[in-house]
Amino acid sequence: MEALIPVINKLQDVFNTVGADIIQLPQIAVVGTQSSGKSSVLEALVGRDLLPRGTGVVTRRPLILQLVHVDPEDRRKTSEENDPNAWKNGRYYKGVDGEEWGKFLHTKSKIYTDFDEIRLEIEAETERVSGNNKGITDEPIHLKIFSPHVVNLTLVDLPGITKVPVGDQPKDIELQIKDLIVKHISNPNSIILAVTAANTDMATSEALKVAREVDPDGRRTLAVVTKLDLMDAGTDAMDVLMGRVIPVKLGLIGVVNRSQLDINNKKTVADAIRDEYAFLQKKYPSLANRNGTKYLARTLNRLLMHHIRDCLPELKTRINVLAAQYQSLLSSYGEPVDDQSSTLLQLITKFAAEYCHTIEGTAKYIETTELCGGARICYIFHETFGRTLESVDPLGGLTTIDVLTAIRNATGPRPALFVPEVSFELLVKRQVKRLEDPSLRCVELVHEEMQRIIQHCSNYSTQELLRFPKLHDAIVEVVTSLLRKRLPVTNEMVHNLVAIELAYINTKHPDFADACGLMNNNIEEQRRNRMRELPSSVPREKAAGGGPQGDQDGGTGNWRGMLKKGDEGMGGSMLQTSNPASPQRGHAVNLLDVPVPVSRKLSSREQRDCEVIERLIKSYFLIVRKNIQDSVPKAVMHFLVNHVKDSLQSELVGQLYKAGLLDDLLTESEDMAQRRNEAADMLKALQKASQVIAEIRETHLW
């Protein structure tokens, strides 16, 4: 199981090559306040001085430190790991002079054998990204240390927790550092190494406090108590090391750091570890074998191995899911164009097919949030257009005075014995004309939907078009132009459908003839009922309104009778009109003025005539409305929808498939090639990571 940590290091290398942090790998995050001894603990684990030191915030970028244990006699393997181009002239290039060396990710294959150079490079790289104002950044520095004196570990050194900004530090430096720390220790695959000085109160430890925020049960937290030799005289850390003060499930380990004087005097880490062992044997003899730097290293190695073993199943699943996602993403970007003519023809054909499939309802990508394509066109025909026609009142905008005026104008100078047919035609045409605007609006709505289908196909069905923005714009322009050309043709046909209905009022229509017969029967029945209700003393000819006097007084052609009855304020059906030019009593009457009746009661014949005309108009209007409701969708489908479907591909090929346009139309967007390369690199890294995990199964490490 010892080999699990190198496997994770290999996975870390794989993802470092693509600069991605999409996989949360198992690692140890080191947390502590400034001057708590974090740097000393890390250097003790490495066995060399390599970290920058100073006052204030020294660690201003996360340092991902990978410790790799190597066999001093085996240089081939380590050289190969450091430099993928190490194989030259039939042998491995041996560029490592010492037994310990380091390598930064940002310096590629450069090897550092001088650890002072490593420290200077950390300082330079920190200032390059974070600046000189003591600010911090979350972009990590990757450092790999190869040594026969280390155990396999992956550590993350985080900025020390601070409370008060000093110098030119940002005012919110405390919040910035805490957010950065929480971001790393929130990783469920990480172990939290909380460093606290022994000469401080453990109950107020900031490291344990922030660790408990993300790990309340302490299952991922290991506490390290530093500076055991600096406690006040007469006190010790026995209760703390025994876990009686702050219980931590992974345990507490005490260590002794080098003092600043030791560092100034160039005291080596090896000498410091020997002195640490002597101190523990003298001060804490019963706990000496469970504390100290060496025990800490072994414990961290063991915890990390077990943690990696527990995380690998979920890690494998995550890698496989991401690999599938990036494979799909890479496929959507398409392959580099080799044959321009073939590629252009394929894209045009696919767009035309998807456009037609969207109309027919057989598209690959079905919209689930709203109606689209053919479904919306069907909704426009049978819901929007149908309901609009049904809401049109057959007698809307038609008043009784309009009906009577039309009847009188149709009779000319002679009184009419019957309702003139011309008045019916005049009025019914006026009503039928009202069906034209809803019909044209139906054409407009279908045209708008067919325009929307273009965007739908671009977004969902043919994502390849996103690679070529100029081709996409050209296709949109051609389809829009085709729709624009078909719109006036379709409007003209719909206009003609209404004009056809207006051209000939077919009173012999079977449905209209049946309605007329039924209406005449109803009128005759009402006339008989009125006759039966009259007293026997009233002459039948007067009751029927058919005598000479009845025609003179109540007929529609008797103007004198209308004027006579105009002053009667009687109930019943009344006509309200204004007559500013009516003659005053005692003044001469201008016979050239058009007589306009004032308020008066309708005669029985006028009521009957109006009722007849209105019923006839309503009956015929319903027939025409039914015809329009049926014929307009058919005309729109034939002249607009089907015509565009049938001619779309030929129109696109004719307009775009030209040798002189190939280079321009198939020019990729500026960032498409970059995104394709990034996706390909990430997919390659994920596939390699999957192979690494598969090797674990084969070697029974899992």
C-alpha cells in the first residue's frame, strides 16, 4: 500500500500538465497562525532548509509540496520522472549530481540541487504573481522534492493566519487568508494538519478553530504541537499531548523546532532532530516514541495512504464522468477541417435537415420548456388563429341604423315591398372583410416561428456551426431572405382567399339555404302567434301591416310617417340620432337637406326587416368564417412552410457552395482552436489518470 502515494503524485503530475484543478486529489493541508512553526515542521519533514523566512506574511501563495522517496542507487527512474525527454542517444540523461534535488512545475524540466536556489525561486515566483505588497493569491506553486531521506507525502503549505494587517498589506488580509485556507481544507479528500504552538492556549487555537468549521467531527484533522521546549518554567504539555485538552480523532503529535538562533548558526535539520529526540526522552519519556518529527512523518504517510485508499473509488468515478464530459465537449468542437468542400456541404445539409425535422417534430433535440417548430405552428393554426376567428362577432360594428340605412339606400326612390337583396350583400361583405386582418396576422405569426427555428437549430441541433461564425451568419441570412421572399406571396394568397369570398355571395350555398328556410319558418310562426293574440275587432289587414295606410305610416319608404312619429317618446325599439339642421317651428324648410330621423319607435315591419337581415348576415358569416378557418392554414402551409422546406437546401447550396467563399465561410472563431486543444489535453490527462488507477487494480494495491 506504500505505492499508493506515488500513484497520487503521478495523478497530480498528470493534471498539472493541463493546469487544471478539476480533480480534488488526496493531500495534506498545513494550517497555522504566523510564527506557529509551520515552516519549521515542513522543513523537518523534508530534512532541508528550503522555505522563505521573515516577518509578516511570508507564505503568500499555496505551496504544493510533493515529497518523493527515491533509492540512491536507482537514478534512471528518477531522471525519467523529471524529464520526459530524458531518453537520448539510447540512454537516460543523468542531470542530477546530488542525491537530493527539486523540480518546479513552472520551470519545466530544470533540476535544482541547491536548496538555497529553491528558496530564492519560491520568493521570486511569489513576487511575480502576488506582487511586492504582501498580498496573497490562490494560484499555487508546485514543487517536487526527490530524496532518499523523505517519505512519500503531498503537502500544501498555506499562508499563516493573521489578524491585523501590517505595512502595506490589504485591509482585508485576514478575510483573504481565511477564504484561501477554507478553500483548500474544504476538499473532502484532504487531511488537515493543524499546527499550534505549545506556549499558547490550545483552547484559542486559530488553526483548530478553522479546521473545526469544515471538519466538525475531526475525522480529517491531525494536530501538531510545536515549540515544546519554549513552554514556561514549571509547565508542560502532557495534558495536551494526551488529548485531554482538545480531543482530535487523528491524534496530537508534539515536535521541537529549531530556534531562530539555531537557523542563524546554520544548525542542520538532522542535528535538530537528534536534539529533539533527546529532549523528548528527558521531558516526556513515556510519550517520546509517539512524538517527534520522525513519528510525525510516519504518521502522515500512514494516514495519507489509508485516506487515498478510501478516496480512490470515488476518485475513479469522478475521472470517468469527467472523461465522458470532455469527450462530448471535444466532439462538439469538431475535427480540424481537411476537405473544405465536403465540410461545407455536410454542414449545409445537416442544417437543412435539422430545420425540416424541427418543423416535422422529428428533431434530435426536443424542446421541453416551450412549444417549438411544427408544434407551435399547429398551435397558431388551431388555437391562436381559430380562437381569434371565433371571437369575431358576426354582427360586430353593425348597428340597427346601419341596417335600416342600407335597406333604404338599396330601395332607391320607391318604397319596397320586400327586403332588397342588395342591402344584404352590402352588409355581409362588410362583415366578411373583418376576417382579413386575423388571417394576415396568422401568416405573420407562422413567419416569426420559422425565423425562430433558425436560432433553435443553431443552438441545439447543429452546434458545429458555432465553430464557423461567418458560415452561421451566412446561413441565417439566406434562410431569412427566403422567408422574406415568401411572405408577400403568402399574404397575397390569404388576401385573395378573403377576396374570393367577397367576390360572390353564394346565397344558394346548402348551409345558407337550410338556414334561410328555418328562419322563414320561425318568422311565419311568430306572425301567426301575433295574429292569434289580436282582438277580433282589429282588421287582419291592419294587423298584418299590409294595408295602404300601414305602408304610408310605418313603411320604410314613407319619410313623412317617420318624421311624424319622430316626436313620440314611446318605449320599444328606438333609434337615437342627432339632427342639427332640423327646421324650427315657424321657419321655412330647406328641401335640399337630407332628412335624418330623430328618436322614434321602430315599426313592426322595420323590426322584421332588421331581424331578417341580421339573421342572414350571421348565417352567411359563419359559413365564410368556417371556410377561412380551413383554407388559410392550408394556404400558409403550401405557400410558406412547405415551400421553404422543399427549397431550403437547394437555396443554401446555390448561395453558399461556391469555391470563392470556402476560405471565408469556414474560418473558425478565434478561441475555438484553443478550446479544442484545451479539451483534447484535458481528455488525454483524464484518460491517462484512468490508466493509472487501472494499474492500481492490476497490482492489487487497492
